[in-house]
Amino acid sequence: MINAINPFQNQQSQQSLGQMNEAALMALAQQGNPNFTHAALLEQQAAQQQMQRFATEKNIEVPKVNFYPSRHPDPRKARRQDIKQAYKLLKPTKRSIFDPRRWLRFSPYRYAKDTGTCVIDGCNVKDLIQHDNLYARICDDETGKSLWELYWQNPITGEAEAFVAREGVTSGRKMRGTYCPEHLHLYHLLRKWEEQEEAEAEMKPSRFRDKMRKGVSLVSVPVATLAGTETGPQHPMVDKYEPFFAEIMADARKSKGISVQFYANPETEENDLTVITFDNRMFQKELRDMKTPTQAFQEVLAQQMQQMQQVPPQPIINQHPQVATPPPNQTSEVSQ
């Protein structure tokens, strides 16, 4: 078994998720990272238990991911600690610094073989899928979609396509390897936590100031009529600016520099907030495109030039021809 050292909690004081009972999971969900919900804990626990069941049935050694959720009283700090711990557990395993293959073959990673091998523990993912596709049994707690649908299927064709791990977990070069179901579920949780961190950071005033410096203007208007829903009598100010909103909607369909976003109330399903964005960068780009002839227009001009060069010039015809004068010898013979 591979046991990862947890930098935040003492391992002896915590059990792995696969060994916890329902009461312990409920208590753990009430503290620490608020985005690591009870449903997500159950999915992670199921992933650990199913991986160990597969190891018992196949009589093989399957590593266990010892991820210990943070119990910090500050929810934001707890989430950041979970993100840091997830990055540490999801980094690909490297060869020993004394292994010559790490330097001679420029192959620092131990399990970068193919997309059927986990880059962390070397687990044979092909046998896992053939025996019992655990990717299809572990689902997201919010959308209900399985890891197989989210990461092992082509989003366009729907065909099976292996998930490819990266050197920096969420960035860096792609590797010849993937994640086992337990590591892939932790990777899925990591992406959700980072999206929530970014969403909270976008609401900071400094982000709005940065957008204003780059030519992006935000106008927040609580107008319900823009969403196309009838919510009863409107405020007089809404009626006053209704022609302006109509022009905005019409221009937004013509230009990419204007965008309108609607935010509905999750309880009443009515539009509570409308955000109108004027993007000066898109306006400048559209002006440059208008001044620059398109490729199709240039092709039409080139065809017209070729046609003008292929047509031969027409000869000039004299409408009043002159009478030819006979040579002097012919004149003398006639007179004789």
C-alpha cells in the first residue's frame, strides 16, 4: 500500500474515508471545506471501497489514496488546504534520482507507459475496466454524471477516449498515462474547488477595476423584461429605459462588443439582475475588420483583374478607306 503523508493532520488521529461509518462522514461534512459535501464524501468513500474490493477479488495489490479532508474552522482556508493536499497526491510518481533511466532516457516518470496505466500508482486501468468499470459507477454529486461520461468519453462523438494526465496535474505537458478511478475522482473534486475559488475571486472589487482598465464596462440593471418573463407591474424607471434596452438587445445580436447576461432567482425563477457589458476590445477589432478587405472580396478583385488581362484588344476599323494609286509603271503602259 502507498501511504501519503498528510501535512495538515496527523494520520494516526484520522481514519481513511473507506473505513469511516455514516456518522463519522456526517460529522466530517459539517466542518472544514464546505464544498466537500457529504455526497462527495460518499462518492470518495465508495471509490476507495470498490478499489479494495477489486484488489481482493483479483488478488492483486491496489494502492490506496489516503486523502484526509481538512478540519480547519475557516472554510476558505480549509478549501485551500484540501487543494494543496490534492495537488500533492495527484502529481505523477517520479523515478529515483539514482535511477539511470531518469537521466539517460529523459524519462523522469515511473509509470508514463500508456493510457491504460495510472501515472501515480501504476494501476492497470484496462483490467479495472474489463472487470468492473468503476469510472461509470462513481458519479458527480451535483450533476449525476459519472466519471466515465465526464472524462472517458469524447464530448463530440461520444466514443470512449482515455483521459490523459498532465505533468502539473491541471497544467503542463500531457503524459502517456491516466488516473485510476479513485485518483480521477479526487482530480474532479480539485477542479470543482478551483472553479469555486476563481468564482469568488471574480467578485472582488480589484477584478472589476482590472476589467475597467482593459476597456470592459459593466452595467448592472435589475430589469425583468429583458428575460422575456412577465412579472407583474414594472417600476416607472424600467418603463422609462425600455427603448434603450430594446436598442441594446438589437445591437447585441449584431456586435460581439455588447453582451447581456441574465441572473434568475432560483426560488421564483424570475429575472432579478441583468448585466450589460460593453467590450471596447471587440469594438476596436470590429472596426479593424471593417477597414480590412475580406478574403472573399480580395478573391473577387483578383478574378476581375485576370479577366481583364485575358481579353485581347479589339482592332481599330477605318470607316472611310482611301483609293489606292496605281504604280507609275502601270500608268505609262496604259498611255502607250
